Amino acid sequence: MIQILGFLLIGVVIGVLARVLRPGRSGLSMGATVGVGLVAALVGGIVATLLGTGSLDELDFLGFVVAVIAAIVLIPVAEGIAGKKK
């Protein structure tokens, strides 16, 4: 249960950090931003695991950096998906 809460918290942090670092306005809701952060945290964990520096259970520094970059890349994708639903 604690790992799930930690994953959610790190997803929020990554999503918000990516939204702050990405220039321009974002058309995503806070919930969508958190969703992008969660997906990006998963990507960061997978990359860190493949590189042998971290794991999915614990996001190390490299995994965190990869997750933030992934979130910055995923925000426009999510905006495009959200824009098509309107």
C-alpha cells in the first residue's frame, strides 16, 4: 500500500515539474497532468531497470530525470488526445 502511495506522489511531482519546465500554456487538467506523471514515472522506472541503475520499486536519480523528460514529451501527446475528444 505504501508503494502505491509513493508511486502516486512521485507521479504528481513529476507531472507538475514537467508542466512547469515545459514552456507555454498547457491545456491539460490537473488530473491529466498527474496521469502523464504516472505514465512518465513508469517509463523512468523501466529505463532505470534496463540500465541497471534502479528498479520499478524505487525511482533513482536517473529514473527520475528520465521520467521528467518523458513527461515533458508526453504532455503534448496528452493535449492532442484531449483536444480530439472535445
